[in-house]
Amino acid sequence: MLSKSQIKLISSLRQKKFRDKLNLFVAEGEKIIFDLAKTFRCKYLISSQESLLSLVAADQYIKVNSDDELKQISSLSTPHKIIAVFEKPVSLPNIDFLAIKNKLVLAVDSVQDTGNFGTIIRVADWYGIDNIVCSNNTVDVFNPKTVQATMGALANVNITYTDLFDFLVRAQTHDIPIYGTFLYGNNIYRESLETRGIVVVGNEGNGISDEIANIVTNRLTIPNFSNRSHKSESLNVAIATAIVCSEFCRYNQMSL
């Protein structure tokens, strides 16, 4: 049974300031919890079903009497049968420029939607991209809705928050090409893509900020193939990221 203090603590983790203060975050659902437990230490494992409490190792196992108790700590309208509280890493990984020099890296400039960011992380995992570097005003990766949207991919991708402009300037000094996604740029399907570099994706409404755009060396666009007179102005940022990553990886396979 959950104590009042535990309910208060877990509920507080919906807010970033408490996630940062307590170095904890919440995940829900069997698959996500199972995947995250490979990377993050589980502090509390909470379920209304006894059998689920053996899913992963945890510091403390809490059996609740009903799903109504789970609703008190869940961020979802329909809670899963199992909820976990994980420890955040003490510090997020630093980027080693020599280590990423010959790899593909995603850079996220001010993405605000939790679902979009979670999907971007999932896309990175699917295409074998190890590192995502985020501007400091990008949505928190440990937001419960972001965590859910990653579907466990958060366990496999390194997420770093930093001054993105400074990071990209330093990347240039290491001769790392910088790509960016824009409404107007070079058709990605006609470009000779390198098998390495940093791909910048921008905010849902405003795209890549002017400061960052000024140091992008390769502007890419995904062409619109619709002949309709009234067509969509742009793609969702997560969908665009998936298309761009697919094209880079396809080009990489062709060069082998």
C-alpha cells in the first residue's frame, strides 16, 4: 500500500523542479519499465498485480490494493498496471568530439512537445544514433510524457543538454559537418550526404533558430510531392526527423 508521503513524492515528479531536486523520474507500463531497468536504477516498483512486481529488480516493491491507488500517482488518464520510479543519472553525458567525429548525431533546437521529443528519441534508437544534443530550452527528457513516448528507447540513447550554439561552433573546429532541416533548402534526395555529421531539427512552430541557422553548413529540405492547391505547409518535426535519419542511413548503406 502506498503511504501518503510516497503518493506526494511520486506525484511531485510530474514537475521538473522536483525531478531535478530528487534525481528521480517516473515510467509506466511493462515494456518501458523492463527496458529502462537495463540502464537506470529502479527505486520503487508499484503494481496492483503481485506477478508484475518481479518484472525488474527494485529497491522497494509496493503492492497496491486497486487501480484507483495507481491513478493517484499516474500521469495517464488510464494508468498501466505497473508504475516505476527510477533514479536519474547524476550528470548527463558530455559529448566527446573525437568519439562522434565519424558518427551521425542529432541536435534538437527548442522542441517543446513531449510526444515529439519522445518520438525523436525513439527514431534515433531505431536508426542506431547514439547521441542527441539538446538546447537548454528543449523539453525535459524525464518529463513523464516524454518518457512514455520513447517506449523505452531512452535506455539506449545518450541525451545531453547544453548551449547548442557553442556546441555546434566547437563541432566545426573538429571538421564535423552540420546539417539542418528547413522549409527551403537543398532537396535531401538529390544531395550527396556524408555518413557522419550533426543533423539539427528545430522547434515545432519556428523551426531552427536564426542563431543556429547561421552556422548550419548544409541546408536540407524534404520536398513536398503533393499537387494539391491547398497542402500542408510543413511536416511534424518527429516525422521529418525520421525521414532525414532514414535517408542518411540509406546513403550510409549504399556507401559500404
